[in-house]
Amino acid sequence: MVAGYRGGRGFDIDEEIFFDEDEEELAEQAYDPNVDLERINSPTVRLLDEQNNMIGVFPTREALKRAENAGLVLAIVSTEADPPVLRIFQEGDYQKHLFETEKKKKAQQKKQVTRTKEVKMGLKIHEHDYAVRQKLATKFLRGGYKVKVIVTLRNREQQYKDDAIDLLRRFQNDLGQLASEESKNLADRNIYVVLTPNKANIQREQQDKLREEELKRQQAEVSTEEQPKEQEAEARASTEEISANV
């Protein structure tokens, strides 16, 4: 919980410290997850050299020490591998690597833009808003779109990443058999999972719905056909009753 104050100052009630909001915002903008080794929970890493050749598996601290002693950049290549993969870069090569990676990412996003929809949630989303996003994701999946479900973590919400992952998994489980997981990123500040429509299950669901509608239609037709017969039988019974009384 943060209390604001004029002059760009704030007070963090949990930490009981003042901070400069402008400096914090700048620090967040400059954040580079590729060099944030606090994201690495493994005690060991697989290390690549400057030419992208495998050196071996080392303790994480030793890999960092190697890079620091040589005045080089140690960057994360993959957090999903076991153990995670790091690579040593010259400063200029690292900037080039970032440029090429971003270029490939944008090209891939451009290809997927017409077939991928995004659904975003905050960590403290209300149940009504959650249900709205669940309904929206279901609509997209049934329409044949992939869905990228994102949970955004703002400022100090980063320390509650486990809760964010639980929210993401809950959302995924609530979609049931409509989708399967294509990819995910649970390491960065804004975590996400990309879901692809399970076409076989969606088609089966649509067929079941059509069969149910057809069954209701047939039952309605039978009911309509039987109604005149029932009315005729009632009229005949009434006529016979009158005749008997006469």
C-alpha cells in the first residue's frame, strides 16, 4: 500500500520508507529481464561463451564471477531449460543480440496478430471482471483464435508472483477442454500463457449442441402433432358423455 505526497515523494507503508516515485518509474522502464539473475532459482546454469559455444555447467555465482572478471555481460538465454541457459556477451554484441531478438519477436507477433487475441487481468481482479474475461476467452477460442492470457504485476506486486501464477492456472483450468497450452512465460514481470483452441473438443461440443437443438425441435414437432389428436379425443369423449346422458 502506497500513500502519495506532493513533490513526487511516496511512502511505502509495508516497508516504512520514503521513495522517489519518478526514480522508481525510471528504474522500472530501464529494467532488463535478460540480465536480472534473481530470476534464476537454479543453483547451476548452462553457460555459453561469446561465440555461443557451450562451455559447461557451472554454479550460478561462478558464471557471474567469470563475466564480471572479464568485464562482460552475462545474459539469460532461457529460463525454461534445466538448468537455465546463460550466455556471455561483449557489450556491443549484447546490444546487437537484443536488437535481433526484438526484431524476430515483432515479426512473429505480426504474423500472429490476426489469429491471436489477448486477455489481460490484474492480480486483484474482481470476480465479475474475471467472469467477463473468461467468457471473452471462450468466445475467442470457439472462433478459432489463440488466446494469450496475461496477468500484469505492478510495482511491488512482483513479490506475489506465486499468486499471479495461481490465478493464471485457475483461468486455464476454468476453460477446461476448450484449449491446450502452447507456450508460457512465468519468469518476467507480466506473466502469460498462450492457449490454442482444441479443435476436436470444440467441434464435439458444437455437434452435441446441434444434436440437442435437433432433439428439442423433434420433440416440439411431436408435441404439435399430438395436440390436435388430444383435442379430438377430448371432443369425442365429451360427445359420448352427452349422448349417454340423453
